[in-house]
Amino acid sequence: MKPFILILGIAGLLFTACKKNDTNKPNPPATGTILLKKIITTSPSDPFKGRPAAEFNYNGTTLHQATIYNYGLYVDEETHTFSYDNQKHLTGSVISHTGPVSNPSVRSVISYTGNDVSNIKLYSKEDYLNADINITYQNGNIAEWSDGNKFKTDYDYDTNGNSYKEVFTDYRNLTPGGIKASYDYQGFDTKIGVNTAIPF
């Protein structure tokens, strides 16, 4: 699931970084535009060193399709085909797998408030109507990550938009209100956290 969110984050970053075109025709990359085409595993200790971790295909400068390669007992190629609205906002994706995956996500839907992402929902093969994963944004930051009735993470930010606290709640043990764990990293890093773009 996390690789998928990483891909959505990359798609969003590429969307905001690339030149917009008002026509529906594919436009060639502008001078100075760099498009990420492939990520290759290079860690010396990785048994899959030299193999692609992900590949990306574009329609001009718009990310059209991304493939994540999952290696292990079974090889799975997880392919995301992205869709956009008339304003060229990323609106979601269709997800397919070549290998055996337990209850895989099969589609995503992205909602906006103005030009800002307000919500990302991920739907699984077993329940096409109710989202498995629900990610809510507020003021451009991730406010809540919910995994059905199992887990939830709430994110807090200071007045400058810096992420400083996460509260993780586990509902699986039927304890009223769930079991909570809090991560407070205020002062650890004054930079805006990566939670503004990609939920890890």
C-alpha cells in the first residue's frame, strides 16, 4: 500500500512541477523539464540489485502510467493508470497486478477543494464500493490516515505548517477508543515534514 501512495505522491509532484497545457494534445517536454522514467535498485546487499523498482510513462509531461515491481516469493507488477479532469487535476487511478496479491487495491479516487487535494480513497478488490484506505488533507497537509476499522493516524502541525506530532490508534483489540501511541518530534526538524506530500 505504501508504494502506491509514494507513486500518487510522485504523480502529484510531477503534476505541479510540469508545464500545463490548455489543449488535450500531448505536449513534448519543455526545455529544462526532467521526467523520471525509471528507478533501479542499487543497494549492494539487495538480492534484486540492478532490477527496476518502478517505471513511469508519460503523455507529454503528464504522468500516464506507473509500474511498481514487487520482488519476493512471487513477482508482482503493480500498474497504475492515472486519470485527470478537464483542468488536468489528477483524479485517481486504476490499479492492476500480475502476481497473487491478498486483497489488492484496484482503484483510487482523489477529491479537491479548489486546487488542493482534500481526500484520497483507495478501494480494494473485495469491496469496490467502500474505501479501504481514506486519507484526509487540510490546508495542504495530511490530517488523517485511516485504514478501515483497523488503524488511524492523526497528524498535527504548528502555525508554520511544520509537522510535529502523530497519534496512531489501533482498533483491532476492541479496547474502547483503541490503543494509542503518540510520536512527538517537535523541534527535531524545523523543516516542513514530508507528510505535506506523501504519507509514510
